[in-house]
Amino acid sequence: RLGIFGFMSHPALTAQSPAQASGNYGIMDQIAALKWVWDNIAQFGGDPNNVTIFGQSAGAQDVGILMLSPIARGLFHKAIAQSGTADFGLPPRSLAENEKLGTDLAKLLGVETGAAGLELLRAADGQVLLDAVDKLIPPIADASFIWDQVVIDGHVLPQRPASLLAAGKQAVVPLIIGSDARELPLYGGSENIRHTIETFFGHHSNEALALYGVDERAGQPEDLELGSVATQLATDVMFRCRAAFAAEAQRALGMPTWHYQFGVAKHGSTDPVWHSSELSYVFDRAPDDVDFASWPPVQAYWTNFAKTGNPNSEGFPVWPEYGEGRHYLDLTREGPRARQDLRGPFCRLLQKP
């Protein structure tokens, strides 16, 4: 379930729930699927004690939430998060705030907000509900992230992701996490650079402005690897630094953790690397006699990790653990390179939500 069908809260839904919570139904579906795997996968030749979850973008957000959810504990043993974390750096919503979106939706459709109104919402045509969602005023500036703002419902997710990670309350499992060298455009474009820096860097804003060279770079060509300042900023605050924070939190638990940055364009594309570029290399078969530069071996790293809990195997460049040195694998157009402290000076200034 996606969007309104997977993440809408409503006071009447909360009242009907044994857990007194609503929303996060899409995550609950995934937990139900993991329970099915636990109960049944042995009959298909699988090992219920060797389950790896992985996802990309909103799917990586789901991985992050599953790692933080107490009701998902023990249902998986390794995790991979590609270009996404539990909160994307956005402030989380409370259950009450998410319920308000549900009651606002009911008002837009002209139905009462109680249990009787909920039944009318359930009976409504799906397209009518989707059209009404487009008219909602979201509690965040970027309406496209209305259902990606994580909800603290007290059941699936008991606290803010940053608080749970700081307390070491995530799943104690090995982790691969990372992002693409360029991800998504900055909301509001280059004209929103200063406001975004002030929002995400707080009292470190002046230092961040200097690091990004906002004034000095005006009118200069974009970085060949990381893109424009606006693209660098959007990737840092929502993807790159968030992945590093999650890697650090997992390392603090003593768990093997591997961090990466992916810098190769989607297979067959002449465009620069962008959000989702790594997917073709994760899922597609490499052509015969391909080299690392044109076909980075992420599929091999992913499958080795799923089998053994370690992405490394003979014949591939060594991927060092994140560790105290903040190591990461830079998957470049010239092949994988082991490096350290990805965007560290920028990320260490960034406020955690």
C-alpha cells in the first residue's frame, strides 16, 4: 500500500486499533510479509534465519523504519538501504499531526470526521481519494514528500528516528548503506540554497555557506561528479549525510557496516548519475567481458552480503568496513575506489532532526 492507502491516519482508525495507532499500514504490510517468510520459506528451500531486506529510495526509508520498529525485531538478519533513510532528514510527524491530514481529507470530501465518516471514506472511489489528496495542504514545504514524512505512531515507530539511533535501539544487524553521487533536485532550485542551508545547518549556516562556496561559485560550471551546488546540497542533506549518520550509528552497535557512494550513470544512459542510477547494476545481468568501469559489481557485493553478511569475495576490489575511519567504497566511472570520510566536513556541520 502506497500514499494515502498506506500511510493515512485518522482518529477513528486510531480508536479501532488495538494498539491505538494508525498510519504506517504500508510498513505493517511488510512486517506481515516478513512473518510469512519466517513461517514458510523453509518449505521453498530458504533459510528463515538468513533473511536480508533491501530497498531503494522510499524502499530504503522502509528499510530504515523496519530497523527501528520493535515489532519487526528478529524478522531479518541483514539490511541494505540504497538512497534513503528512515526520515530523509525531514522532521517527523506526530500521530496527531497525521490524524489531522485524515480529518482534513474527510472535510474536503464533505464527510463527518467520526466513525461514520470513516466508513464513507472506505467506500469512496480510490481515484476520488487520490484527487482529494492533491488538495491537502501538507505540513512540509515540498508536497511531493507528504507521505515520506515519517509518522511517530507509537506502535510501528515509537520515537523519532534520530532519538532511536542515538539510543542504539535499532536492529542489531549488518548493514550496507549509501547514496548516488547526485540524487534529486533541490526543492525550490538554486534560489533556495541559502534558505535550505539555514534550515538544515542552523547555527552552522555561515560555515556551511563558506564550505559550499555559494557566493564564490555563482555562475561557475558544476562539479563533474557531484553536480551543481544546489544538487550537492540536496544530496547531502537528504541522502549522503543521512546515510553516513546511519552507518555511524550501526558501527556504534559493533555491527559490520559498509558505506558507499555510487557515481556511474544508469546503464545505457548518456546522462549523469542520478537518483536510481544504481538499480540497473543491482538487478540486470552484466554483459560478457565487461570491466568494472562500465559495469560496477554491485550485484556481486549485494548477493555476497545476502549470503554471508559480508559483501567481499575473491575477484572483486576490497570494500573496507565503515569502521572508525569512516571508510566507504566510491563506485566511480573508473572502477571502485576505497576512500574515507565521505563529505565529512559538510556532514559534521549538519543538524540531526
